[in-house]
Amino acid sequence: MCELTVDYYNGNARYRLERMYFYDDAFKQVGSLKKIYDLRKEDVEKFNQRDLWDDYYAALYDCFALFKSNWTQNVRPLRGQEPKPAAAS
């Protein structure tokens, strides 16, 4: 059963990663994600599924690093600069 389920999970992971790459331009700078996006279906069937899983994991890890970097720089306010709560009336 392991051989059947690994194809399912790998396919699902690849689908999600490809959508991230295709629909969000910010992820186009992630090289490991581009590598996944550029794989052809017939190439995927030739690869060792464990190696593919490792590649998918690396791409997702890199995407999280980009997200964290963006969050830290652009979203989360700097310490001491948080907005003050409005005074109660």
C-alpha cells in the first residue's frame, strides 16, 4: 500500500506547489519551486518517489523562508512601534 499512497501524496504536494508558483509572482524567485514547476509529468514518473518527496519538501521549506522574510520585513510591526489602543470613551 505504501507504493500507492506515496504517489497520491507526491501528486498532491506537486499540485499545491505548482499552484503557488503559477498564481503568486513572489514565489517565482524561489529556485527550488521553479524546479518543481518545470518538471514534466513523464519525468516525474521516472524519478524515485522518495527523492521527489525530498524535493517537494525543500521547495515548501524555501517558500516558508520567503514568507517569513516578507512577514518580518513588511507585515509585523517593529517592536515599540505597535499602534496604541484607542482611549475608551
